[in-house]
Amino acid sequence: MIYTIIKVVITSLLVVAIAELSKRSSLIGALLASLPLTSVLAMFWLYIDTHDAGKVADLASGIFWLVLPSLVFFVSLPLLLRAGINFYLSMGLSLTATAGCYFIMVLILKYCGVKL
């Protein structure tokens, strides 16, 4: 249980630190947020928990394929916000579009024989 709490605290501190740094500099915040820090932490936690390099490789491969549809979020959100659409509506529309793209990507990968 303590190990799980440590994982939550480290991961949470990372997200809060990025949000706080973003208040001072959007460049530094964007740089840190764009780094695959969450993915790297997830891979470390997975390996420490299982000692299974194959599971880590599967996770890394899955992340690669699912980064592509996630880019829809980072394109649509600023476009909607700059068009003057309310923040919450823009966020909701962007998340919905991204979820749809994830679904489509999973179907395409399944059709192509890529197992996630």
C-alpha cells in the first residue's frame, strides 16, 4: 500500500509541478508536458512491479500507436479556443474528437493485425 501511495505522490507532484511552471512560462510548461514523463514513469512502475520487459515493450508500442490520435486534441483545442468558443465546450469537443480518433485508430490497427 505504501508503494502505491509513493507512486501516486511522485506522479501527482510531476503534474502539479508542470502546471505551476506553466503559469510562469508556457514554453517551459509545454516542453515538460510534451516529454513522455508520464509514459516513462508508467514503464518504470510496470517494470518494477512485474520485472517483465515484454510488458514494458507492449506498453511502449501501444503508446506509440495511440500518440497519433491524441494529436487531434492538441490541434482542435487551440483552434476552438481561438475561434472564441467557451473553454469547457472547447475542452469537451476536443476530448470527444480525440476519443473518436482513438476508437478509429484501434479499429484500423485491429484490421491491420496490430495487437494492442
